[in-house]
Amino acid sequence: MSTVFIAFQINEDTRPIIEAILADNPHAVLDEQPAMVKINAEDTLVIKRESVEELIGRKFDLQELQVNLITISGHLDEDDDTFTLSWKN
């Protein structure tokens, strides 16, 4: 198994995004550091637009992740509804 991860600046905008990611990926591990948060997961990590929208109470475009994104590790597969990191072919 291989680990994928995503790291964000930690601020009021990213808190609900992080909460949604952890709710949708129970296998994910949160690594909090000063001014940033890194979320590690074995094999796959999925960010669902719908889950983020439920927490922030408005429409959310997954492209908004880019504003506070620090780095990712894994193959990125992105559409209008999901942002998926994996090492699967």
C-alpha cells in the first residue's frame, strides 16, 4: 500500500474542508503542524464537493481548494464533484 496526502494552510476557510475530508475518509490520518495541516491516507483520498457544501452552507467549486493548497502526493483525478488522490492506475 502507498500513502497519498494533501496539505493545506490552516485557516477559517480550510477548517470545514478538512472536516469534510476526514468524515468522507475514515482511514485518513490528520497531521496538524503550525500554520498547516496534512492529511495522509493509504491508497486513496477523496474530497467530495457535496460534503464540503453541506458544511459551509453554499455552493463550492473544487477549484477553490487551490487557494489554500500547499502540496499533494499521488495521482490526481478531478471532476466537478470529486478531487481524488491515489496511486492506483
